[in-house]
Amino acid sequence: MIAAARQRRRIAIGLVALAASALLALAGANAGALLAAGLAAAALALAVRGALATIDPAPGAADFDARSAKVRAAVLADLVLGTAWQAGAWVRRVPQLARAAGDVEAAVARWRERGWLELPERAHALPPPLEKVEIALRGIRGGGTVEHLRFASEYEPADPEIAAAFLARRANRTAHALLWRRRGAAPRPTLVSIHGFGMGRLATDVPWLRLRGLDLVALHEKAGVDVAYVILPFHGPRSEGPSGAGFFDQHPLVAAAALGQAIWDLRRITGWLRAQGVPSIGVHGLSLGGCVAALLASLDASLAAAIPMCPAVDLAQIFLGQLPEARRREWIAAGLGPERLAEAWSLHAPLRHRPRTPHAGRLIVAACADQVTVASGALALHRHWDEAALHWMPGGHMLWLGGAPLERRLHEHLCATLLAEPARAPSPPLSRFRRPA
């Protein structure tokens, strides 16, 4: 954490110097502009070099070369992203941290009494079947014409400390998904894809993912699967501010409820897809979506494939690591350090659940130089998932690099699992009152 904070300070200095250079150039102070540009280059280079020094290339990551300009650019992109998140944390503060810590303590005690900490799957009640879905055709930049699904989430948080505030976010009550399928044809195996934190923008996610190396449209057209792109709570059209605002920056129990709602909505969508005649379903998720995908794979035994990509496995460490040092000290002083936050989010932690997707259906995708969710998280999930298949990309969290090998690996995995899966008997009807076995 200390090393990461040092690199982000260097990034901040570099960005400020870069902005000063531009302003000085506009003012005609060329010498000053050159000096500021030199300072910016030196600060950014030091940050990247410091970050690269902490990377321990994992076994099987043969394409990783820390001297590569592309890898250095990928690391720089991750550090800039982290610096931007830190800047945002200065603006958005969780009010009454001490009270939030007390709420978490009370909630954890309640979960312990209910047996949820020992068997966290019991915290995830099965939702009612999804019957009323509003479907509209819409054009997506780079994605053609897709079906836009909307439906009432009907999720209600179990913790009274935050229930009213959670339900007050009206936009979040409506779930959204984009569905690529062949209209008028028999249903095909479907891959449910879940975006990362801060994404979920219906107009721009598809071209942005394609630019990074994940082409959802190609999966639909070339791999022979339908694709459902599901929007997480407090993201995209479910947010009342910037996408993702309100997920982690309100209250730790709000984040826990948002993760619970994500699973609730996904189970309703997958149940609806099965009712439409879809023969098999797989799940894929990126970053925060990778955490949710791994959790769904631990609760739904009917999934044919599960592909967490750069998964956010240790949410407490990732969250605290993205806070400015002063904010992090505030959280820890209030009693919301890594151990307490890990408890607050333990019901939704993939490492607290056992995977139910068949071993052959599990594939973890990780980036060697990931500065956000870090490769160690993917390795921990790999071990927890009984040494599941692991595909390494040579880049970072934002710039993966190695797009063509990734595309081939995804196609191979889907062909061997999702597309090879025999039709299953219909699942029993979901009920608001049933709990997982």
C-alpha cells in the first residue's frame, strides 16, 4: 500500500507538471514549458519504474516483458486511473464513519447469529421469477441493434441500518441489460457478461471493451453464443451521478447490499433466459464484475462456464489501497480497517464460497502488470478454485495487451464448455422464500 501511494504521488506530480507545461507553452514561456515537461516525464517514469519493481511475473506468463514500452504504458494507465480515483475520494466522503463502523459491527453480529458467516450462501435468498420484462430495440455504437431489457429489481436489503437510504436511490430500483440474440431463431447458449467498476454506460462500453481486446459482438457473431450484458447496481442508467457513484462511497453496508443486489438481479435474468429456452448459460465478469461472476459461480450450480477476468477478489484491500493516505487513516481510525471491511463484505467474497461451476468450466483471466486488482488476487482465486485454468495477459488492468490470444482462449473455452453443454432440465421455479440448499 505504501509503495502504491508513493507511485501515485509521483503520478500526481507528473500530471500537474504536464498541465503546467501546457499552460506555460500557451503563455509563450517556452523555457518554463520545457522544464515542466522534463519534470513531468521524470516523475511519470519514476512512478512506472517503481511499480514495475513490485511485479513478480507469475508462472505461465511467458509473454511478460517489463522492458516493453507497451507494458510500461499499461502500468502508467493503471497508475493514472488510481490517481483519478484518489482525487475523487477527496470530493466524495462517507459521512459519520464512526457510526458506519458501529453499523457494520451490529450487522456482522446479526449475520453470525444467523449462521451466515459460516455458510455465507445462506445470505443469498433465491429471488422470485422474472415475469415482467420491458424490451426495446436500440442501436449501440459499434454493437449494432440490440435488445435493451428493463425490469423491476424488487431487491430489498436485509440490514435495517441502510435499507431506507438504499431504496431511496430510485434509479437503482430498475435493472438493465443488453441482449444480443438472433431474433426469430431458436435460443442459443448465452454468455452473461458483467462490466467493471465505473463502467455500465450503454452507449460507450462496447467500443471501449473492443478497443481493449474484448469484442462482445464478435463473441455473438463468431463464437455462436448469445450475449447478455448486465448493468451492475449504481452504474450506468442505474446511477444518479457518475457511473459507480454510491456503490463504495456511501456506507460499507450499502456496498454489501449492492453486491447482494447484483447477484439477485443476475439470478432473475438467468432464470428468465432459461424460461425462454436457452439451453446453457455461462458467466463472464471484468474487475468488480469478475468478483460478482465468481460469486454467481459459487451459488448457481447450473452454469456451464465461469470466466472471472482481472477479478477484484480482496475488495477491502483494493478499496483501501485506492484511498488517499489521509482518507485511509480516517477509515482505520474509525474502526473500518481491512479486517472490519473484509467482514462487512464477507458474505459476497468469492474466497468464502466454494465454486459450483464444473471444474472444466472455470477459467480465470489475469494481467501480469495489473496495478488495480493485482495479479495476486487472481492467483488466490485460482488456488481456491482447485487450480482452475488460468490465462495470463502481459498488460495491466486498463490496457490488457495480447488481445488476439485472449480472443482465441475465450473462444476455445466457450466451445469446450458453454457450446458443448447438453440441454439441462428446466430449473425449479424460484421463490422469494426458498434458500439455497
